[in-house]
Amino acid sequence: MYIRRDGFYPGVENYLKFVKEGDVVLNIGSHIGLEAMVFGKIIGPEGRLYLFEPYEVSRNILIKNLYINDLDDIATVYPIAASNQKTTAYLMVAFSNTGGSNVETTESLKRKNINEHMFNEKREISVDTVDNVLPKDLKANFAFIDVQWLDVECL
């Protein structure tokens, strides 16, 4: 992943106000890692990144981006969606915007009357709470949450 030579992408510089060298950062809904790369460069080798990305295609690119940017030693990637319970759900993926994929349960698909034909892929994924998967003694300094429809449930 390439961060512009003349600075960060617009808006990303705002993270500098909240994250500093040596911090522990959670990135829930990491996608391919734009924010993770920025956080990793800020926190440096003494910091830690804990990344959550349920979509295998995006997660594989994320892992490659971590490696290319020499951040793989400070990062842990979890192949799950974060929510308020341990369960399975469906990731509804539109190839035109994989970063905007929705996590839905069988019940929410019916309740919301979602037209599944609007999506290119419906993939079963694991869902769990952040507390269940992170090390028990972990104290994060910052959490960046970019998920569709599960923002409140992540907390």
C-alpha cells in the first residue's frame, strides 16, 4: 500500500491527534489496510496493531500490505467480524465496493427485506466480541471502527 510521499491521504492526518508512538491500536473493519498502514507507521516498532477483517479476499491483501510496509511483526489479524455476541453471520459483498460489505444474520436479511441479488457474494463468516478474541490483559489506546451496520454492536 502506498501512502503519498507528500503526506497522508486527506482526512487520515486527523489520526495523528489520537495515536502516538508505542500505542496499541484496534482497527475493526480493516479492509485492505489503509488506516492500518498509517497507524502502524505512527506507532512504530514498540506499538501493536490488532486488526479485524472477516472478508478473506480483503484480509489477504491486508496481510500482504502489512508485509510490504514492514508492519507484520507488530500486527495481529483476526479473521472475524466484531459484534456483541459469538455467532455466525453472512457477509454480503458487492464487488464494486468490498469495503462496504454488510454483515447480516438470517433474521436481519428477512427483517430488512434485503435483496440478495444486489450483492455478488453471500459468504458465511464468524462473528465474535472483541473481548473474546483479544488478549485478556490488553489495554488499547485507540480503536478505529469502520464497519457497516455493526458500529454499536462492536462496542
